[in-house]
Amino acid sequence: MYYTYVLRSKKDRKLYTGFTENLKLRFEQHQKGLVESTKLRWPFELIYYEACLSKKDATHREKYLKTTYGKRYLKSRLKSYFTG
């Protein structure tokens, strides 16, 4: 399985979208500041993820979630999370 995931920084409250084959390990790497692109923004909370059967599907989904339409989808999907 491959996972597309969204993290929210507790520091600046911004979102980070990525994909991985091992979600638990990757989240731990983000939490420890071991990921170059997010090391200055930790700690994080995992707010969303999707499982895919292929790497191609996961990377395609990651790219979509980074678009304007994908961000709208996340905002709609996680409406209760963002509004409290």
C-alpha cells in the first residue's frame, strides 16, 4: 500500500501534503525534524490520509491535492476539523 497524507503544522498551522509507502515511519520522521522540507515547521498532526494500491495512484493523488481544486476538496472534506 502507498499513502497520500496531509499534515498540519502546529507551529504555523499550514498544511503539507506528501506520499509514502510507510505512513507511520514517515510521520515519525516529520515529527523528529528529519525531513528537509518540513524540519523548521514541526511538530505536526496527521489530519488526513488515503491508501492507494499503486505508487502511481498515490503520486497522482498527491499532485491533485496540491492543486487549487485539491485544496478545495480537502477544505470541504475536513470542514468540521477546520471550523471546530
